[in-house]
Amino acid sequence: MKKNILSLLAVATAMSMPLVSTAVQADTFTGNINAASKYILRGITNSPEDDNAALQGGFDYALDNGLYVGYWGSSLGYSDPGKSNGFENDFYGGYNGSIGDFHYGVGVVQYAYVNISNSNGIEGYGSVGYGPVTFGAKTLLKDVVWGNKGDTFWTLDYSAALPKDFKFGTTIGYYTYKNSGTYIASTPEKNAFRYADINLSHPIGKTGANVSMHYIIGGKDRNGTKQKNAIFFNLGYNFDI
């Protein structure tokens, strides 16, 4: 089960990085901190570890030419036997640009885990979009316990502003799998709908903090196991450094 859990990477990882326009603008250095009632990674919900709250945070440095680097980390509710709970570290970098309402991006993310063996992996990713709609893909570039080299995670994102400062968002995730690798002998499910995340968020006054509620519609993991639906909450704060 933990092999499947680890294949679901952070809600706030590379695909949620803000797009940077190619127009001339100042370099930016920003940070974020987030408390999640559950850390549900790419829709895997059929595990006791999903009931653990998580403290998460990171930073992003974006140049005015569209290049960026960043870091994001999260506490985890599981680890290797006999060790304290693990921790996820994501290091990423790439390029984002836009032409009018059309936007695009490419990059790479390195995942480094504490107290979880054979899990450090790397994914290449890209995205294209128009206005509030973004289509993206992440491909695993090496075998790890949570996936095989060549596994690709496809996403379709949409967001919209609502009255009273509410914001609606949704992400649909779909996986195509490589059958076998160093740590995963075989994969019954070659491709499958993974999950849908339907969320609603709202700022907390003028504090700079934001609260959101997420409803997860579960799909299937690589073994064909149907995931249950779930609800979780986030409390986040973004700031300039």
C-alpha cells in the first residue's frame, strides 16, 4: 500500500506552481506554509496514513525571464519499519511563459524522502493551457518503490473566481503505467482514471491566509483497487520573502 501512497505526490508540487509571464517584470521570492487535515497524494485514500494531518511549506524564486526554482516539503504519517515518521522534500525548477491567454511550462522535480527507502525519484513535467484551463503531464524518470520509469500522470485543471471572494477549482488526474520495474513486478491496470479534486477556497479577511475544502472522487490505483471518496481541509498562508 505504501508503494501506491508514495506514487501520489504533493498537492502543492510542480503542477500547482504559478505561471510566469514572459513580459518584463521584477524577480520574485515567495514562501508558503500550509496545514492539511489529510495529505491525500494523487487520490490514494484507502490507507490509514491518509488520516494523518500534515504540516507543509516551501518557497519559490522566479526570474523575470520565466525561469524558476523552488522547494516544497511535507510531514508524512508513515516510514520504514522501526523509524520515525518520514518527510517528503521536493526540489524543482523550470521555465514558464505566456503569450496572451495562452500559457505553457516545462521543468523537472526531484523527490527526496527521509526514513523511506528506495523512494527518491525524479519526474519531468510540462503543461499547456488557455485562460483558466491547464493540461499537464509528469513522467517518472527512474524506478522507485512507488512507481516504474515511464509512469505518466496526466492532469486537467480548471479554476474560476466566484462572488464574495470565493474561488472554485478542480483537478482531474489520470495515469498511464509501465508494467514492471525494479521494485514493482507487474501492474494489472495499464491506465486508469485516478481521481478528481473539487475544491472551494476563500481568504481569511485581510490576514493573507486562505482556507479551502477539497472533495476527492476516488478512481483506481495501479492494481485496479477502487479508492474511496474523501474530504479534507487546508489552511494556507503565502508571503513575500
